[in-house]
Amino acid sequence: MGVPSLKGRNLRISLKQWRMFHAVIDSDGFFGAADSLNVTQSTVSHAVAKLQDQLGVPLLVLNGRKAKITDEGRILLERSRLLVRHAIELEKLAENLRQGWGSEIRLASAPIFPAELLPLALRKFSLSLPKVKLRVRQATHEQAKSALHNNTVDLAITTQMTEGFVGNELIKVEHVAVAHPASVLFALKRDITSDELRSQCQVVISDIDDYVATEASYRLSLFTQVWNVSSLDLAFRVLRQGIGYAWLPRHEVQQALNENQVRILPVVGGSTYTTTLYLLHARSVAPDTVTGKFAERLQTCSRCYQENTRAPARAELMPDPACCDDVEQH
């Protein structure tokens, strides 16, 4: 049997009615819903009563002054929330088109993700769809997780997978232990023990993801000095004074390493560790949508970037702009 045709069927329920139903649930009753929507309580009551009558199923039952959602109401709640969100996104898209833009892609990115990959992927993608607007904000895993649940981002680059969302491994980021060449640690002229590291100040970027920060400080004890800074630039300024050491993403420090502004510390047990980043999709993102296709392009460019950085003869970390031209344009 095929899917029944909806052609010619009139829509009986308005988005306004669904929003009033949501407000009753979110505000724990009709009074709170009326207050949040800035309408009278009778307006909300009438809209929800009419909604139930038109659907032919009970959505709420009254328990004193409280409104309790029914099993049928719970089933329809999330589907109707998605319907309203899609309607809002459709209006936003129309506004973007009016202003000369096409689709907008909202992305939350871990601070350690190589930022140069985003304009590269967008430039490649824009060859076939030139009016795409990319809105990016940095976010820790917990912030990105919250944004996905609240549907305020379409894609998220995070250090962990999140239950309930489709995701794929995107890229591995190598971190290296570095210090200024004049650091007393290099004067030892041998591998540095964890006890010797503990005697030095560790410079930590404070807006880095908590998961990564934990990895970076796995050698620390309660007696370790920590200097928290707000940016990579400030971390470099501290290191250039010969103060302490830091675990930093290699792609961020490679130029400084090439110019001998910092050096990799020979640490007992290893001078590097790797963090895996994942690309997560919001529930509304399908493979055949603009956002889904951009995600594919970002995966391709990230894979190319990873292959280039593994080549020991290459000092630069920026992928060749032609790296993903062999992949079919979307």
C-alpha cells in the first residue's frame, strides 16, 4: 500500500493554536501560558479547547487549576514543536532571501577546531550554491549539546558524541607540550619527568573545552601552578617570557615552532596527545538539504587536511585548495 495522498485536504489547525498548546505545557497551566503570550486566559482556553475538538482527541485534562498532558497529547507535542520550528525557519529563510542571501547554516565549533577549514569548505561549497550564509560560534561540548537540544544550531563540532544526534568523526587534533627555548626545562638536556613538569607553571587557555582541558592537565598535581589565560595569543606572550609550558594544538603553534619561538618539550611518556572531534547534526538536518551537503563538504576538506598534516615533509598545515576538487560538486 502506498502513502495516502494529502492532496486537496484542508488544514484545520493553525500554528497559533499549536503555540498556545505548547505554552500551556511550558508554563505549567493556562494562567502562565496567558502571561507568557501576553493574551487573556480565556483566549488560551478557547484556542486549546478548539484544538482538541478539531483533532478529536484529548490533549489535556484539568486537575484543579493544573493542566495535565494526556498520552495522546504527549505523542503530538514533539511533532507539533517540530512543525512550529520548521515554520519559524521557513520565515527566516524568506527573510534571508529578501536580503539577498540563500540558506543560513548555524554552526557551533570547538575552540580547538582548525578555523581555516571553515572558509575553505564554504568556498568549495559555494561554487555550486553561492548564497549560503554561515554563522559560527565557538562552544564547549556542553554548550554545543545544549544548542543542539534547543535547535539553535544546525551543526556542532564537539569533542564527544551526544546521544540522540547523528554524528561522524571529523578530525583528530594533535596537542604538543611546548615552552620557550630559554625555559629552564630545556637546560636539563634530557627527557623531562612529570615531577619536573609539576615544578613549573602550566599555561592553560581558559575557554578550551573542559574535556580537552582535563586531557591537557592529566600530569598535574595539587601543587602545580596554573596560569589561566583567555586566548592563544596571551598564552604565547606568557611563554615568550620564559614562563612555564603549555599543551597546545599543533596547528596553532606550528609557525611558532618553525620560527623557534617555542620548542616541543621532551616529556617522559610522550610530548603529544590527540583529541578526536566529531561533527554532529541537528535532528532537522537531512543529507539532501543545504546543511547536509555542506556537512559532507566539511568532512571532505577535514579528511584532506588530516592527510596533509600526516606528511612529514610538509611544514605548512593548510590543505591544498584543490584537495577536494575530485569529489563531486553538490
